Amino acid sequence: MKELSTRRAFLAAAGVVGVTGLAGCSGEAEPATNATTTATETTSTSTTTTTDESTQTPDSGGVESSFDRGTVVDDFESFGTDDSRWGTIGGTVEADTDDVYAGTQSVHMTNENGDVAGIFKSFPDGLDLSKHDLSLAVKLEKPVRGRIAAEFLAPARSDMLTSKRFIPKELNDWVRIDLGYTGRSGDPVIESVQELRLMVLTEEGTPIDVHVDDLRKIPKPDTGKVVLQFDDSRISHYEVAFQELQERGWTGGSAIIPNSINSEGYLTTGQMREMRDAGWDMMSHPQTSQPLPQYSENRQRQLIQEAYDYLDLKGFPEGARHFVAPYNRVSKTTLDIVSEFHDAGYMFGACPNNAQRPSNMHTISRVMGKDPRGTRRVLNLADAYNQLVVVTWHTIGRGQDYETSPEDFRNVLDHIEQTGLEVVAPSDLLDG
């Protein structure tokens, strides 16, 4: 493994297969929605106090190192005792001392019959999230391709914020996520959240098996942010996206598949350099015919390293700091490798992130921009609550061969201009 003097070592790419069978991004992605969740309520007389900031070291190893940002809202060390003050929404809920992220125990929620498994806690004095976001460690084993849902009752269900975070199929180990807002009803008083609900919802008959641990609130800035990304090094990234963003004085990121460059329908090296010189990041997008977790560890390492090396040798080392997951799918092993060599990693998560710095820089959540209405809703929430939205497109053009029309693309850009959100390049999250 080579060492770099000014930044962490990276893995890099020269493409392993031809242009046909390029790495896909949309395989399991779904557009972000504004839907809220419902669940059967169980009464509780919960109260809580916020503990001092502490440093905790996850026991699971992997990409997660000690996480000491922000303030502990609940470490779940007293869960299962009279002092816990958590109630059960559904399923079987118990403390688990064998499988933990931090400390000595986590919360294990299961429901073999599906529907819902979750917990809730009341905050009689109010939980102030006006200047903070919540960050949670989760381990979702069932269902695969599931979502962690959170509901923020402020003060009641009629005035509520919702968060839904998608977890990719093979990522069934501990991972820290930001609970970015994806839905809103009424007029929530975010300075005084009265109840928090953490749950997994499925169709009846689909089993649920999830752990949660180390709930924290982490500071956020006074202004929300937007990162605009474009996958698969398509020519429309230059001909449409680059030109539109240039007119607005914005920058973005293009996820580069090495073997596609200089081929028909794809970016040229010259166009990449022009975009780079204008402030864009040429990001690493390994060349694969199937999701990375389906390869051996050694093969994953080779594919990731080849993708980085391509960008580094071609003069794009800043953009090469960023990894974009093929097919939006990673496993714990994939993230272990990525975290060795990249400073940031992106995949579909369907929700916003903490705008100061996402709590896991290697699983930054993206939303798909092909649905303008859904994208505008998430942008509005990020604007209202100062969060970060990473919006992603693939091909932009007219006709059935294109994912997004130029009109729909401009519609989203025009909407961003009407918000107070700051448009930043991927590297601004690292360097700004």
C-alpha cells in the first residue's frame, strides 16, 4: 500500500472490464419520499437527562473508530432497568450485552412476524434539536434493504418530523447514521421535541432484527448545504450539468468510471480537466459488473485501488479522495477497505446528513434527483433545518435513454436558488 504525504492513502482505478457492463448506481435506489410512518403507541412516563460528552469505542471494529462528537442523549446502558424510561412500540425489545457498538450493551429489537419493532422515549422538558442533529449507531440484519425510521413528535403526531434512512443489502453490521429529516407534518417545534421513536417497519410477515446504540446529538451549522453529484462519467455531465452549474457559479462532482473515459457517450480527459479547473471533483467510481460485496476481499481491494490510481495518475488527486459505491451497495468489508484509502464515501441513503460533517464520512447518504417533486421536498426540509442533501443524477437529456430531462434538472436547480442552501463541492465537506 502506497503512502501519500499530504493526505491518506487511496485506492484507485484503471477499469477492469470494457465500457459495456459499466458500474451501475441506480440498482437498488429509490427516490426520497415525504411519507410519514405510523405505529401502535404504548404509553410511558419517560424522562431523560443529557449526559456530558464522552468518548466511546465501538467493540465491533471495522470502519467505525471511537466517536466522541456531540453529546450523548442515551447510551442505553440502563436499558432494561427501572431507570431506562424507554417504552416499546412493537415486537420484542431487550438489552443485549453480546452485540454492542459502544459501552457494555445495546438495544435489540426483533419481530418475527414483521410489521413494527421499535422503542420510544418521552422528553417532558423537551429535547432541543434547533442547533443539533441526532446520530445513531445501528445494525440492521433483517430485513435486508431495510430502513431505520425515526419520528420526532414536537409536540405531538400532528406536529412531527420523520427520518427514514435506507440501509443497503449487504451492510448488516454496525454503522453510524445521521437521522436526516425526510418528512414533516404540521408545524413542529424543534426546540422542544416531546417524544422520540426509533423503529423498523416492514410488511406483515417480513421479519425484523435490528440493534441500536449510542444515540447522540451533534452540532450543525446555521446554513444547510447541497452537494450535486453525477454518476457514471456520462457526456451529459459536461454538456448539460457543467454548463448549467457554471451559469450559477456552482461546482459539483462527477463519479468517474475509468474505462468509459474517451468513449462515445462519455466524458473525455480534456472535459474532465476543464471541469476540475472550474472547481469540480472527479470522484472514484470503481469499474464493476456487479456490486462490490459480491467479490472477494482481495478483489474488492484491487478494484478500489485501480479506480483511485487512474484518477491520481491523470491529475485528479483531490477528487480521488471521494468514493462512490457501485450499485449503491457496500458491506462492512467494503467500508473497511474504502476507509483505508478514501476520506469520503457516498451511497444511496434517501435522507439528508449533518451539514457540519456527516457522522460517518464513508456512508454519506444521497438522494436521487430524477424525481423533481420528491427532491424539492427534501431540499426544503434541509433548508428549514440546516442539513446537508447530496443530490445525484445519471444521464440528462431528452428521450427514453435518459434518466432525467433537462427541464426537470433545471427545475431542481432553480428551486435550490430559491432556498438558503449553500451549494458546495464534495471536497468542501473535507476542506471547508
